[in-house]
Amino acid sequence: MPVLPQGVPGNDPPGVVDASFDRYSGGEFVGKKHILRSIPAALERVLPDFRYMSSMAQYRRPFEGGTSYIILNVSKMVLALDFGTNIDAVEDIRKHLFSCIQVRNSPNTISLRTGSMGLDSTRWRQPEHAIWPITGSEGLQLAGPEIAAVVEDIVLPYLARHEHPEHVRETLLNHPGNASGAHLYRAVPFAIDVLRGRMDWLEDDFAHYRALLPSHGAEAHSALEERYKLAKEAIRVRG
């Protein structure tokens, strides 16, 4: 994999952050629109099965029962990748049983941002930080192959694994740093338990999240109890 920047803005000493920005500042100034027009060319080789939706700066690939997403997110001239999956059956249960709100054109079942990775990350430790503070044309050329390498080595395996509900549940319970969002409130594991009709999983998941409640408060306790009861009844009805 090409060498990636070792600094994340806001998380590292100023000298490290400055070096990270300097790495991608060479050449003529480039803005957000130019970055989003240029990066897809660098990703064509590694994303032949994905469709690029330029109006939303995102790639999509359907799989049986869902959709994989890769989103180019540029904020304050720093590019990161958001990526994850929607599993239709899981989202249907979350919507109709738990009244969860889904964000359109986004991976709701499980997702992650590359900015959450790094040597100093408390979420997902990786050798390098996968963010690109691009401000110059030479920096843009430098970033292209690096982004393609991260997509190929990290993003695509993550998406392939999380096309399967069982693997989503395992990640959320045992490796919560490998997913974004407040899992306790989103009820994805409970929805998977209902989908698979696994009362034993539901009891385990309820115990797991109940152990986390002291740091969340009474409202979270009430929501967890309610969703547990709904899931339990749904599994019972499904037989």
C-alpha cells in the first residue's frame, strides 16, 4: 500500500498535522468540485462492479438482498471515505418493528468512516490514517493511488463481509469500533435476531447492551427494554 499521511487534524501534534496538509498542497489550488470530479478516475480499476452517482459523490453496488455504498466525503478540504451496507430485510424490520428512521442514499445497517482509523484510534487501529487533506493539483495526483489502495485493501473486504447479517451482528457486538453510530439505539442486532428467529441471540444481545446502560441513562434503559420486548414477541409469532 502507498504511504499514507500519519496525522489526523485535531488528533495529532501541530507539526504532524502540518506535514499531512503539506503533503497534498503542491501544485495549483483545487477545490471540492475538482476533487470529486478527479478521484473517480483513480478508482475505476478497483471498483468495476460499482456505479458512480456523481450527483451524490457515491458508489453503489447491489448484492442479493441489499446495497453496498462508498461515499466520497469532502469537508473543509479533507477527503475521507464513508462506506457500509444496507441489508433490506434488516432495514425492513428496523423500520416496521422498531420505528427506526433510515437515512436515504446511505448505508444504514452498518457503516464506517476512514477518518475513524489510525494508529491512535480508539475505534479501529490501522497502520495509517486514511484521510487526505487535498488542496493542490499535485497532491490530488498523489492521493489517487493511495485512496484506491485503501478501497482495495480495507473497504472492499469490509463491504463483502457485511453483506451478511450474521457478520454485521458479530461486528456490532464484538468489534463496535469497526462501525459508526449509536448501536444501542439503532437496534440492528435485535433486527438480525428477529430475521433469523434466534431467541438465544436476542437474550445474549439484550444482556450485552443492558450491561452498557449505566453510562447511557434511564431513557436508553426504557428504549432497550421496549425493543427487547418487541423483538421477543416478533420471534415468538414467527415461530
